[in-house]
Amino acid sequence: MRPHDAMRRGGHRSVPHTADLRVEAWAPTREECLAQAVRGVCTSFLDLTGATGVRNRDVVVRANMDEDLLAALLEEVVYWLDTADEIPVDMELTAVPGGVRARLHMADTRSLPTTGAAPKAVTLHGLECGRGPDGWRCSVTLDV
């Protein structure tokens, strides 16, 4: 597959990082890149194969910079994980002034197979999110 084809479709991957979780994501649009980052974080510790959402959470996340928007969106994910044992298994992100509106389709984490350590917090070290010549890319590290 050519690199341009991969960017057009979007994706994510975990990157080795000492005692933490590092995720890189890419996509043609900012919103899809952010969604890929969320998917990358969620699939790092749960097997989402066949998972379906049992409830929806609608949130608006705002930030002045794209990097801060990535961090705020993932902090929202960690919040629902910590307070309700829920994780998004699908989502729609739409741009709004100063941020994104997220419709998160949530599943109960207790119903999904655990494959790794759950994230506890988003770190600001090495946080990246921006548009390049081939589309959007972002990178984030989370404490696990």
C-alpha cells in the first residue's frame, strides 16, 4: 500500500514508550485524526472486536490549539473510563467554533476483554497535532 493511500483512509498505532502508552494517528481531516487517536488509545487496553455502544455521550470539547484539543478529548475519554467504566467504541466528531462536538457511542468496559493497562492521564510531553502535506497527524503519550 502506498503511504498516500494509508493517509487517505486514516489509522493509528501504538509506539513503544517506557512505562507509558504512546499513540500516533493520521487521517485526511482533523476530526478523523482525533477519532483515530481515541481509537488507538481504546484498543491499546481493550479488545473492541464486535463491541457495540450501549449509550451515547454528547460532549463539546474546546481548546485554543489543536494539541490542546487532542489532550482535552482524551481527558474526556479517561474521565468516562474512571467514573462510569465506559469507553467509546465508535464516535462522530464534527467541527464547532473553537473545538469539536463529539457523539461518543459508549460500551461498558466490564463487558470487554482486557488486553493491557488502562490510561490514567494524558501527558503534555511530546503532544503533537497538526496538518502536513499528506493530511493530519497527531501523537500523544498517556500515563498507564
